Amino acid sequence: MTVSPASDCIYRVFLDWARHQNIQTDGITLARIPGQGLGIVATSPLKEGQKVCFVPTSAFVHAAWVERLVGREAIEGLSVHGFLAAGLLLDAASEDPQLEAWTAIWPSMEDFDEELPLRWSLDLQSQLPPAAKDILAEQQRQLWRDYEAVIRFSPAISYDDYVYYWLVVNTRSFAYTKGGTNQTRTRGSAADNMAVCPFIDLFNFANEGCQAINVSRGYTVWTDRDYEAGEQLFLRYGNHSNDSLLVNYGFMLSPIELGTTDYVKLDHLILPILCPNQQEILKEAGYLGNYILNPVGEICFRTQVVLRLLSFSPVAASGIWEAFKDGRSDGEAEQPVVNQFLVPLLERFDEQAREILIPMYDAQEKEFRERERVQGGSGIRTCEKKTPEEWLYWRWIQIMDVLELALERLGRVSDDD
């Protein structure tokens, strides 16, 4: 799809500000993307491996930048994420904000209310898949810890003001290592070293896209392939499941676009049935939690390990699961028993998905499925804006599809067949 550059006054002001920050671009500019908001497009043909953007460290919002505003004492009790959010808020509230031209093109709180599960109603949050709920719960805990810490430093800061900038950092930050790493970094990383990078934060995400590399003097973006003029450039910033993408960034990818990086987590099915002794054994061995199905319904190795501990008596299981874990057994002999143990768990998860989907979306099923057919069997597109109800619908549909593939692999014959 060919897209024209954005020409609104605020975008021209931002691009002028970016040039004054010594941000260098070659053959790209800012554009409004239908259904996606802002993005970056080519203004001329680009070659694979071409450097199209460089943002110097001096333009970053990082911990050292915030320290210059508020002093080092404000760091205590705050995560770096929370510290950056406090710095952005205090700059915006100052008499002479340094970042006004940049912040003017950021999403509004109303955008976040629609896009991010953290801002959804309790009813909508309750309908998130279990893995997404876990990510959201940790996000809520971290936000509240940061807010409690920041009001000790500045009691006048309101929660509503703070949460906006906290979400800006959450959705627009990159891992940052002073002096550079000479390797691709992960956007939104949990690493202590974080930075918000002007212009680079405007690239939309795709599973295949350009590389943003933390070099000694800043961040550089290189093309991953040839591009035509008017074509949108994406960034790839690590492997994420759609649960993670939805909670952290407010969008998902279709199975075709996401490829093999998506997965369905099974922790909520398995962890509750482990006795304390089993949990301790698995923890010591490094196999407690993170049990998944891949997009084609295959069981991961960690799940195979824990199921061998659960599927047999304690005496038998001791030798079986350890031999499999250590590579002394291929596990084929006990696989039928393992499969028999897992099938009811997956069927229960499938029933849960249906219970959530059917009452809410029965009337909309025809419309959603027709859109899926027209769009080539995916139903969604990269970063495309949708309502919370639509995102919930598509995530649960994806989960059900993976569960059905897994159950077919495990030999279950559906009652409907």
C-alpha cells in the first residue's frame, strides 16, 4: 500500500524539531497510515541494508536526562520505567517544555483508553485470556509501585497524569545500553537501561521489518529489504506472543504475520494441579512454569517434562521425567499416557474459550467471519486499530484454533465429527 507523507502543521513542527536534535533520516518520513495512525514511509526507493535513520543519544529520554531535571535522589524506589515517566510528566508541566514538539504527536489518553487493556473496564479485562491477565496483573503491580514511589518525591503528581506518561514509556521505549551493544535491542525491554527515542518510536511493528541497532552514539535503523516509494517501513523488536502485544502495545498480529513467535500458554491449567513437592522439584530443575503450545499445536519441551511428572505415580514419575529431561530417553514409550493426561486439560480450556465467545459475539460472528474471509483468513492486520471487543474476539479465536490443532495431534476425536 502506497501512503502519502503527513503534512499537518504539528508534524512539520516535529520534523523541524527532530532536525534540530541532529536526528538524521534518509529516504523516509512521517505519514498517517489508514487504520493504524502514524507510521514511517519511504519517500524514494530504498535498498536492502540501507541506513535510513540515526538518532543520537543526546536526543534520548533516558535516566541521565531525567536526573538533570529532578536530581538523582528521585531514583530511589522507582523503576527506570517509572523514572522516565516522571521525567516526561515534569517536563510537560514545566514553563518551558523541551519535548513539546514531539509529545504533540503522541497518542492521547483517549487512544490509550481504547487500545490498552490497562485502561479497559473491569468487565473487558475479565474476558482476557489467562496469559494476558497475568501480564496485565504484573503491569498493574509495577505501575502502582512506581506511582507510590513518585508521589513520595512529588505528592502533587496525580495518578491520571502519571499513568499517561507511564504508558507512553511502556509503549514507546527501547532497551538502551550506554556505549552501544552493536546488536539488535528489544523494544519495551524489561532491562534496567531504557530510553524513549524520538522518530524511531514512530515506526510500527511487524514480525519482519527493519533493524533498530543500539550503537555507540545512539540508535540506527537499517532496512531489511528493498522498499518502493510510499511503502511503509516496520520495525521488528523481538519475539512476542499476541497476549504480550495486546497488553503492552494495544494490537495483535494475524497468525500469518506473526509466524512461529506466537504461542498459547498453559500455566493456568498445569500450575494449580502441581503439589508443593512437585513445584519445588521443578523449580530446582528450572522447569517450573512457562508451559506452551506453539501456533501449530505442538507441545513444548518444558510442557512434555512437567506432564511426565504429573502423569505417573511419584515412584514411576521420578525416573521417567528425569530421563526425558536429561535426554536419556526420547519419551516415546510414555507419550500415549502423557497425551491422555493432557487432553482433558485442553478440552477444558477450549470450553472456557467458547463460554466467553458465544454469548458476546454470536450476533457478530457472521460479520467477523466475512471480514476474515475477505482478508485471506487472518481477520486482523498489523497494528490495525480495533475495538477491545474485536481484539478479545480474535485472540480467543486464535487460542481455540491452536487448541483444536493440539487436540487433533493428540488423537482426540471431536463429538461433532
